[in-house]
Amino acid sequence: SLSSLRFAVNCFYKMSEISEIDEGFYSRQLYVLGHEAMHRMGSAKVLIAGMKGLGVEIAKNVVLSGVKHVTVQDEGMTTWSDLSSQFFLKESHLGQNRAACSVQQLAVLNPHVVVEHYTGPLDENLLLGAMFLQVVVLTDSSLEDQKRFGELCHSHGVKFIVADTKGLCGQLFCDFGEKFEVLDRDGEMPASVMIQSISKDNPGVVICTDDQKHGLFDGDKVIFSEVQGMTELNNMAPVGIKVRGPYSFSIGDTSAFSEYERGGVVNEVKQPVLLNFKPLSEALQDHDLLVMNDFGKISRHQTVHLAFQALHSFVKKEKRLPGLWSQSDADYLLTIVRELNEVAQLEELDEVTVQSLSYTAQGDLAPINAFIGGLAAQEVIKACSRKFTPLKQWLYFDALECLPEDQPTECSFAMNGTRYDGQIAVFGSAFQEKLQRQKYFLVGAGAIGCELLKNFALMGLGAGDDGHITITDMDSIERSNLNRQFLFRTHDVGKPKSKVAARAACDINPQMRITAHQNRLDADSEGVYDYCFFMGLDGVAAALDNVEARVYLDGRCVQHQKPMLEGGTLGTKGHTLVVVPHLTESYGPAKSSSSNAIPLCTLKNFPHRIEHTLQWARDQFEGLFKQTPENVNFFVRDTAFIKRTLDLGDTEALEILGGVWSSLHDMGAGGQRPKSWEDCVRWARCKWETLFNNDIRQLLHCFPPDEKTTHGLPFWSGSKRCPHPLTFDPSNTTHIEYVMAGANLYGQIYGIKGTRDLTSIRGILENVHVPAFTPKSSVKIHVSDKEMEEEKNRECDDAGQLVQFFYCYQLAFFQHVLSLHIFLFLCHRKDQT
């Protein structure tokens, strides 16, 4: 039509106009996608048809993700049932166009995305006009439209997605064309493993060290480095592998190569993957394209695939969806499914599922829309970024087990013109009244917390006269939160998360009754969240970002016999857990991670993976800039600190108390307390020398590069990578920035103002004397944690009584000396003030 063509022309602007990535806004997403994928998304244009609950959920997520342009289309007008799941529609919007009412709210989610609306019908001009769309998403659409626009998009290279929900069932379909290239199939870091041995054979077999599975798949390509002996591998182009086991794989012919001696690293080289998709009209008949997400529901989801097609036939003939809990309509729908199965020939047709779908097809549930909408939006991101393997090609989800076992009467499910009509259609009015009476405790108002609170508001959880929701989150809103915590806006930055989230939920549903707190949930807040508080609850929802808090909250729920809903995310991964007293397993105490824990000796002396060096750096930071200063503060404020420290054991007590003494003693007198900025720079420079030169020289003195084991094998082989000491170079950016950062952090502990001026720091370093170091033969370096523990036990057995005798006298004296230093230290600060 002329109007849609004019609209398409007005939306046109050049594809080359790609703005710089706002790293402050997209920081968390950049960690997952990377800059290249984000730039590809920043040039993409997306059309989302249908602005009911499912459509607005997809649109919200796509806008937040940072595509260039989003158009939302809907011809329909707002009805009461829309308010069950469309969080941008209000009662004042009844009778108005859904897309027009939603566009402004969508636009403010992300200032970097152009959001426009279109209220005319879908046609070829809109899809293939001057907008140059990359992705088209259809929701709440007919099968005829799905086939027609699916063929159109497939033939013109436009990625096509269909998403639909009916009551407790959801459907998702993807068609990204005949040759869609995925640049990164999983988004994971390329695998990197150490080599134990390589055979000289055809094919050559590579055996990796047994501390880490290689994680490779048949056909993956790898490159080799640092291989000694069979050096031909180091210069080879990426070579394909065939997996033989979790710690081994085979490569090409190595029989003509040199003998393998030792060492070597295998690095995966990520390869693009080319995928072919069928258009929807063909994919409808291909049941091999159904991706199973629940292997306990294989026959159910195969049946639902036919049932959704039957629903379209029913609507086409009857001009309506099946009636609520209507047996006659359910029987008719089942007849259509049986006819479709004459062609499909399913081994098992789940007729109960077909009837349940018919009973509830008019339902519109926020949680189902949120789930399917989240998946659909993720497929949009895959289509635009070409990162992560897309759905190929059908996916179904259902939660029909939520329905009551006994079939209820139709009258209790009648729609009465309320905002909960879409939910009452599935569960009935009595269930809705029960939901509104619930008293819930939501802990956390971050990304998951915002989504939960949105769904609670749409469901009416706690929105009745006797209902209530308490939410607590101690954090304030930061700009980086705006990319995924959609209840917050730019003007909310700096405000408490819990208060803003509560206000936003009440905007969605004015009937909500919410109290917002800013308390941390731990032992210190048990005066607020006490026995009476928990006993007044019906349930708890955890939206926390750390294991310790989850464990604590789970313990409180177990103690008071309250159900807990828990969930978390990590990049593209996520988990949920439902804890019901006396029915399911609880979250429980912190799960033992001993199988994944990094041995201390590996961290200190024999790191061979990047995560080892990261953990080592974190431990260094915690020890230097957190633990020791905290111990000093505990000593000053807490008279019981000495006693608690002594209870930790002799070795640990001496280390902690020695650190306290050193922190309070001036550098000139053998301590580590700086008096000036120059002292801080001197400390950081000497720390660099200790960590990156002296300690490594000592290690190589104990285990020289040509060291042999008792079996005559090279010591530095397998997972042991021979290090080399560094020589400090003030012109090296990494070296000087370490000193700058360390000196500033150290100065901050003692209230000494520093500088980031590298030229000034280099000038100070010219006068810094670095003590000479000579490795000692008497130093014992443990090769394993077991060896270290055995040595520790022997020392305890030999010296236990002597240490106890020594403590009786020395620690009493030590406490008096510390007290004197504290007194002098405080007096000195008072004089400075």
C-alpha cells in the first residue's frame, strides 16, 4: 500500500552510519558478545509484528540489546486481557492501538536505538522496502501470514522468526536462510590445553595433561606452540582433529616428524560454521527439525507441533479460538490433529495434551511470554551478531503440568473485564484471588529481580487487600545497569534499586502493595527479617548475585519452612531452582568445589592456564590491599581480635599478627608503614621485584630448566611450564603501570595522596634502591599440596610443644608492643589533623 511504502521510505537511513559503542552502557553485554559482534548488531534493523505480551517482551529485549533500528507493528486495539502480560499498556490505553501506546516506553529503554511504530497491515512493501530489514519477527500471526512472509524473507535473505504462545504452551521457529554463517558457534574462549605426549604415527595421537579435559569436538581445528622435539608442529597451519577421549585426540600423519621431547600447548582455532535453513512451509513437515528441550516430553512436543497447526485451522474456520474449557471445541481440535497425523504418522499422539491446549488457548500468561520472548530475542541477537548457534528450527515449551488434575467448570474461568483476564482464562478466578493474597519476599532488584517484579505485577502477586511484597536490595542504580535492568531509566542513576523497582512495578499494576528496603540480607539484618517476618510469608524469591547470600537465604527458608524460588545467570548461561520444604532438595550449604579448586602450589609456583594467573593476581590484591588493612582495623576496634586470631592456629596467627605489626611499623624501622608518597612508590617497586624476579629466580634455583624427576623425565614438562624472570624497565608500560597502581592503592590505605603521572613516578624510581637478591639453597619449594601438607604436619609434630611454650611469653609481649604502636599511630594522625 502507498502508506506502508511512504512509511518505509521515511524510515530509511544509511547502513554505514555505525556509531561508536557506548561501553559504559553496554559494558556487561560486551563481555559476552565482544566489540565485533556489537558493531554488527549496531547496524541491524528489526521488525517485530504484534504488540501483545509476547511481542512487547521481544521488543523490550531487542531494544536493550542495541540494534540500530526497531519497528513495532500492530493493527489491534488494547483490551483487558492484554493487561495480563503487556507491561507497557495501562487501563487508560483500552481501545487504543497497542503499538502506538508502547513505542514511547520502548524508545526510552535505549537512547542508541531508533524505535518507530506502524499501525497498518503487514505487506511486502513494509518488509522489503527501503528499510533494508535484517530480521522480521512475527507474533500472534496466522499460519497463512507465517508461510507467505516466511517465503518472502527466505527468498530475499531476511532472517525470519515466528514466536507464539497459547496459554501454557509456546512455539518458536527460525529461518536464517540457505547459507547463514555463524562466526562463533558458542561464544566460549578457544580451548587451550597443555600437552603430555605426542606419538610419532599415522595418525599422531596427542595426549593432554590430566588436570583439564580438552573440550574439543571432531572437526575442530587447532594450532601448536612451544612443542620441543617435534617442532614441525609449531609452524603448521590449523589442523583438524578427531576426538579419542576427554584427554586425547588424533591429528594428521606425524610419522615423518622428529621425536616429541616435552612441553607444548594446543590452542583451538575457532572456525565459522555454515548453516542451511528450510522455509517455514517446508519445515512444517520435517519433524527432525524439532529441537527437544525436555526428553521426558518428546511425544508431547511432537503432538503440540501438530496442535498449533490445528489451532490455525480452527481459527480460520470458526473465526475465534477454542472456548475456555469447552469440551466440544477440544474434541473438534483433536479431530483436526488426528487428520494432520495421518500425514505426520507420529508413533504416539498425546491426545490429553491437545485437549489441554484447547481448554487454555485463550490464556495469556506473563511468565510464558517472558520465557518464549527471551528465547526469541536471543535468536534476533544471533541473527544480527552471527554469534552463537541459532535454533534449527522448531522449539516447543509447555507447562501443562500446572493445570489442576480435575477438570473445572467453565463459569469459574469466564473473563469479566479485569486486568487478570488472560490469567483467569487458564487458572480460574479462585486461583487469582489466592495469588493476590500472597505475601512474598523478593531479595535483589537487579536484572533478574526486575524481571521477577515485572511478572509479579502482571500476575497480581500480592496485589490484594491481604497481599504484600517486600523487596530489599542494598545497591544503587549505575549507568551500566540500564542495559539489562529494564525498570530503571537514566534519571534513576544513583537512586536505590529497590525503591525505583517498586515504583516501576506499581506503574505496571497500581494495585500492587510493595515495601522497599535497602538492607543487606545477612546475620546483621536478622533484627528486621526475624522469625515473625518469615512466618508471615508465603514464599521467597532470590535474585542474588553471589553464592554466599544464596546459601544464607536458603538456610533461613529451611529454618522457617518457606518455599524459595532461586535463579541466576552467567553470560548466556542460567539456572533456576525451586525449593519446596519436605518435597525438593534445598540449595544447601555452599557446594564443595574441590574438584575445580586450583591447588595452592599450582597458583604460587606452577601456573599454566590463564585462570591460574587471574586467581593468583586476585589473591595478591586481596592479601595486600584488603585482608591486612582489615586485620589492623579489627585490632584497633575489637579487643577480642587477638584471642580469635590465636584460635586459628600457630602458623596463621603469627602470619596475621606479624602483618599487623608490620603495617604499623615505619619502613625505616623494618616495617611496611609508609610516611610519604615516595615510600609508597618504593614499596610498589620492591614488590614488583619480589614477585616477578626474585621469586622466579628462587624457583629456578630449586628447579633449574634442565631439572630431571626421579624417573629421569624432564621436570618442566606437561602442566609445568618453565618460567623466566623479568627485568624491570621503567619504559615498559606494563611495568610502570603496575608500580603506579600499586603505589596509589598502598597510599590510599594510609591516607597518602598519590598521582597517576608516570613521568613523576619514573623520577622517583631513579632514587629507589632495590636490594640485591641471591637465591638460597636452603629454601624448600613444594611441588604439590600433598607434599606441603605432609611437611606442615611434620613441623607441627616436632615443634608443637616448643611453639606453645613460646606463645605463653612472646604473644603477651607482642600484644603490649602492638598496643603501644597503635597509641603512637593514633597520636600521630591526631597531630596531622
